[in-house]
Amino acid sequence: MKLKFTKMHGAGNDFVVLDGYTQPLNLTEAQVRALANRHFGVGADQLLVVEKPTVEGVDFRYRIFNCDGGEVEHCGNGARCFVKFVRDTRLTDKQSVRVQVQKGVITLTMQANGEVVVDMGAPVFEPAQVPFDASGLDARREGNDALYPLDVNGATRWVSVVSMGNPHAVQIVDDVEAFPVLADGPIIETHPRFPQRVNAGFMQIVSRNEIKLRVYERGAGETLACGTGACAAVAAGIRRGLLDAPVKVHTHGGMLTIAWDGGPASPLMMAGPAATVFEGEIELAD
């Protein structure tokens, strides 16, 4: 079948975006993998699908598929591209839209300067809700946060566990560029204490308002930027008493700005870019 698509990126985190709002789309995992393949397809970290919502009071449903074909709960950088896409394709003329994701509703707002602000929702730190199996572990308290030891290649890595609608394990490192992210990342991602796997974040603190971040994403590997990972890292840093909002997050793909007042029910607000790269049509095997 022939399929129209839009290639987009948010701070280098790249996406194939599909309109499932005006036409039904029922892609198989194999078709998702084919689209995301950088050699034989379009190429992307993730596939984003716009659909009609299934709940009241919401403008759109936002679905996210990793390049391995599996569906995931959330993607912050993709959310910024999502609102640009629905406005550019005239699916809406609203500046701000409410969007249904797997675990709730988020609000996306297009700014006059072209950046997008995303209400990312409140972080969750309760291990069972991340989910993370903390049984038998001696947690270490730092500020208002709990750090948990993980055995990674024979070394102990102390991580904060956070859910931003998807699971994250965040650790602080001295030099994020020198740290073995590509070696440790897949081990943390598939660690048996994370039953749904996890996004592994590696944060270097530059100042109380600035960090450098690399994220090894579940099902995608290291990406140039990760919006939910940036939120999880900032939330963990604020809880540990090491950061003050707003925080500039430097990724390989660009800069994101994260704000959070530290309240347990308060949402994190993420601001960053969204860009269209090109549009096209591809022939997909049935």
C-alpha cells in the first residue's frame, strides 16, 4: 500500500508522522519497523500516529511506536512535533490542544516564536508505579529522593526511578561524554528489576540551572534527545536538592527548557523546537 508521511524532528529526535485521523491506519509491527528503517525505509527513532480520541473533551489521540515496532506510552519530543503537524495539516487551528496518550491527557501549546510548550504531567516516584522492583534493595536518601543500587557490569550504579508516563532510571555522572553510555545503556534498559524495561538517563550537572544529558531509550537505543528523559532528569535533580527550575537541558540534538515547582501533583513544563524535514509517500508491503 502507498502511505503518505511527514518526516519531523524535535532537537534531533526524529519521527515519521502519520495521519490516522482522516483515514484508518492499522500498521503491523513489521510495517512500523520498515518505515523506521534508516537503510530501506524513511528512517526514524519513532513513528507517531494522529488519531481521533476515544475519550471526551480531547482534541486528538497521540500514539507512539518505537523503531522496534512496539507501542510505548509517551514521547515528549514527539509531542512537540505532533502539535506542529496537526496545525500544519489543518487538522486544527488551535494554538493549544489537548491530546490523549496511553496514561492520561497532555496539553500542547504552539508559541509565537515557533517553539512548543508541553504540559508533561506530574512525575511519579513510587517504585511500583514506575514500575520498578525495589524489593530487597537498601535505598539511599538524598534530599527528597531515594536512590537505588543497580548492578551494571559488576559496578554499582545509583539511580533515581521516575515515571513520566514511561519508565526512567536516572544517574548522575561526572562527564557524560566520557561515560560508557552505549555499554551501560542496554544493560540498564533490560535490567530485570524493570518489568517493562526502562529508559536509561545519564546526567551531568553543569550548574543549578543547567545539565548535559544522554538517554539510552527503551526500544530505540541512544537518541539525540529525549523529552521525557529530560523531564525525569530535572525532576530527580530538583528532588535531590541539586537543581533549581527552570533548567536548561543540553542534548546532542539541541536544548530543551524544563520547569517544575517540585510539588508532588505539579506538572513539568517542557519547551523546545519542532521542525518539519520533508513530506513524502512510500510503498509498504502488506
